[in-house]
Amino acid sequence: MGGQESRESREVDGAALFLAPEGRTVGLSINRKLVRMDLSGGRPQEICPTDYGVGATWTESNTIVFARRFGEGLYRVSADG
């Protein structure tokens, strides 16, 4: 992975997907939970509960900033849960 790449959220089957800065882990909001998954496989790890998870970004400081629903403020949580 070289150069500048987009790290914007993508919505797939109702799940907002976002990539960790290291490029090997994806975060998503699904079934009212914010979870992370290794792209190499494995089970999702729950980070925290959420309502609808309308968007998120994973920062270089291993923090996830996300919106639980439209019209509310932003929330911040450690990517480790």
C-alpha cells in the first residue's frame, strides 16, 4: 500500500466499514455493535455497543471516532474496546 489512499467509510449490507491505519484490520458497525476484524480472518471482536453506527474513522492513535445516529454528536472509543 503506497501513496495516499482513501480511508472513507463504505456501506455494505447495512454495515459501515472503515479501515485501520495499518491496513490489516477493518472496523464495522453491525447488529448494534461496533466491531473489528482482522482481514486475514478470525472472529469479530466487539469494541462497544452502538445504535445504528452511521459512520466512523480509525485514527493513528488507535481511537475510533463514530456517530451512533444521525443528528447526534460524535463518540470516541479505544479500538481495543
